[in-house]
Amino acid sequence: MGKIIVIEGTDASGKETQTGRLYEALAAAGKRVRKLSFPNYGTPACAPVELYLSGGFGEDPLRINPYPISTMYAIDRYASYQREWGAFYREGGVLVTDRYVTSNMIHQGGKIIDPGEKLRYFHWLEDLEYEKMEIPRPDAVLFLNMPVETGIRLMEARKNKMDGRAAKDIHENSRTYLERAYANACEVAKLYGWKEIRCLRNNQLKSIEEIGNEILNFVKGLL
């Protein structure tokens, strides 16, 4: 089997950028590598996820049941695995992915307050995706720790660059949701032993290159 390396984090943490940089570095080093991103926007299996993110089930994500939403994300991943990258993985390829099953843990798990229920949710999710759907478990998860305040500033800057258009989904539109997701992400990263990459040093944002080098140095030890 191949390897699955996940870049995780909350909104505006730089997941897409760092996934791309890691993919390019591994490809340049001669690795047999592919880049993935979830949700797999624009595909039929992703349509329910897009409906959810656009407010089709309600505008407040904290009031929307995490179990059916998690199932929608899982189906998107299952379809992608079966149709796009499963064979590549089974033949020994390296997958670098922007978000994965672990994103459900962060975002949907963050809706659950009771610690016992949250653990039951994590066990249910792992059984659903890794066991029943037989989606491969990741070999490493790198958590980009971007504090909420900094993330919001970056999202605002991004919105301004897009001529002031509103945030694209219900997650980004809810500060309370973002705070809950971030706090939960920090807990989950410790619970599951994810590799934490802190995006700030002395309250100053690290450069894209510095964060990327930390990621690459860690991944080199896995391959």
C-alpha cells in the first residue's frame, strides 16, 4: 500500500497552500505522488456537501446534526477513493491531501459539547469511514495550528481581494462556529497524536516558506 499524508487545520490556516507546496517538493524529489482535496467540489457525490455549506439545511452550522452531515462527507470521500485514487494508493503511491476524515473530527465533532458523546462520535466516524467504507487510514496528520483571530483576519483579507464578496460557506460566516472548531481541533490533535505545526511565533505569523519547511522535514522522515 501507499502512504496518505493529511494537511489539517481550521479555516484560513493555509491547508491548500501547504498541500500544494508539499506535493511539488515530493514530486521534484522523484516521489510517485498525487494531490487530493476534500470536499471534492463539482462532483455528483459532493452535491449534498455543497448544499450543506451553502445553507441548504440551515444557516447556523452548530444547529445542524453532525451525523448525517458527516455521512455526506464520507460518501464524497468513498466515491473519490473508488473512482479516482484507490488504485494509485494500492499500487504504492503517496497521497498528499488537503483535509480528510480528520476534518469531520474537527468540524462536525466541534458541534458536540458533551465529552462522552464526542468520543462516541469519533468512534462512530472511524468505524463508518475506515471500517465499513474501507477508506484507508492516514499515515500522518499534520495540524496547522492557526488561532481563530489570525484566521479571521486572513479570511477578511481574502474577501477584500475578492472585491468584498461574502464568505463562501456557513462555517466561515459563524465566528462562534470557528471558535468551537478551533478549540476542538486542538483537543483532537492531542488525542490522536497529530503532528502540530504552529503557524505563529511570538504572536507573529510565520512565513509560508518556514511552515512549509517544517512540514517537509517531518514528511521526509516518513517516506
